[in-house]
Amino acid sequence: MQDRSKQKLPRLITISISHYCEKARWALERLNVPYIEERHAPLLHWLATTPNGGRSVPVLVTEAGTFTDSTEILQYLDGMSPVSTKLYPADPELRREVEKLEDLFDRRLGPSTRVWFYFYMLDNRDVMVRLFCDGVESVEQELFAIVFPCVREAMRQAMNVKAESAARSHQEIRNIFETVNQLLADGRRYLVGDNFSACDLTFACLAAPVLLPTEYSARLPESNELPGEMAQAIAQFRETPAGAYALRLFREERFSQH
Ligand SMILES: N[C@@H](CCC(=O)N[C@@H](CS)C(=O)NCC(=O)O)C(=O)O
């Protein structure tokens, strides 16, 4: 017999390693919304997202509707949350600043950290199959291991993963980190206002592929699995004020109770 109470929980469709999915998981957990995560391997995730009107992950399926973008998910969850836990400030001007930074990170940081990470990691079949299969149903894991070479090629094409784009992405990440360094230079505790908000959460998640925080809630590569050049760049990113800030957010805010 099916457990009826579980049928009502929101369902989060994800690819485990995806940093946009970590953004949705973090918001759900911070706002104390119980949910069921359904993890899929890349490309095979379309079998779950397409019937729900989306293509990319995360997709959140709720009784109130289906949300197919991480920012839409945060805004929907925030609307149901008490004032004390809100991720968007009530003050309209502060809210505009939060949304502007969130949009910058969504559009420019997330795609850049992803291309940079995959440029170094996609060649390592064993590690990537293990990371992509973290928490995925066993039948899908077996199928994914077989089709991995084709999926990898499709991902390379779709995201234009090659040396030149990785170099451009590296520069873009440095530019956005510099913007964050400048905001933090006056000693503020959070990017906007006095509280942790959606732009802090988004920055930490979308920077994660170049920082590899230990609190990330899906498997990431071990340090001994990283190519030397990548490990060196990660060490440099971690030492910047922006990198140290994202790591602090993971340490202090990722699993804090509200
Ligand atoms: N704007 C979207 C971007 C999400 C996104 O790019 N997801 C990637 C994984 S990191 C994805 O699903 N890619 C596979 C696809 O588009 O089929 C959001 O914020 O949710």
C-alpha cells in the first residue's frame, strides 16, 4: 500500500551534482519545507522533466503548481514562509538589489563555473559516472554507465565545453568574484542588508564548482581526483574574499535551523 502522506510532499526533480539544484535544495531545507528528491542522470532527466513542462533541472512539482526554474522555486517557497526566514527582504529597494545580484549569478556565474568544471572533469569517466549516479535509481545507473560516452559528447556540444570557452569562463568567474570582493570590502556580513538572502544562497551554490565545499549535499570529486591545474585554481579561488565568503556560507548557513 502507498503511503498517502508522502504523495502530498513536493517532488524536486534533480541532477545530483547540479549547482542550480543545490540552490533549490538549500532553500527547501532552510525554509523547512519537507520534500522528496528524485535524482536523475543527465539527459535521462528529460524523462522526468518533459512531462512536467520543463527541460532543465531543478523542477519542483507541488500541489500549487510546477516550477521549472530555480529562482521561481525560491520565490514560490519564500511566499509561503514566515517573515523570520524569508530569503527576499520586505523593503522594495533591498529586494531589487537581491534580485539583481541573483540574476547576475544565475545568468553569468552558473554557466561559467559549470563549463570550467566540466572542461577538467568530463574526461574522467569513472569519477563522472560515480558523481552523476549519486542517489539515482539502480536501473538508471546501469543504463547511464553504458550511454555515458554519448551523453558526454552531447553535453560537450550543448555547453560548448572546450579549452577556449573554459578560459573565457575562468575570466568571467574572476570578474564576478571581483564584484563580490568589492561588495565585501566594507566588512559587511551579507551581500545585501543585514540578513542572509537569496543572492547569498545563489552565489554560494553557483560558485561551488570552483570551490568544492564539503557541505555540498551531493557528491563532488575528491581532491586527489582533480587534475593538478584545476586543483591549483580551486586553491586560488578559495583564497579570494568572495571564495572564502561562499565557503563560510556553506559552513554556517547550509544546515542552520530556522
Ligand atoms: N535557469 C535555470 C537553469 C538550470 C540549468 O541550467 N540546469 C542544468 C543543470 S546545471 C540542466 O538541467 N541542464 C540540462 C538541460 O538543460 O537539459 C534555473 O535556474 O533553474
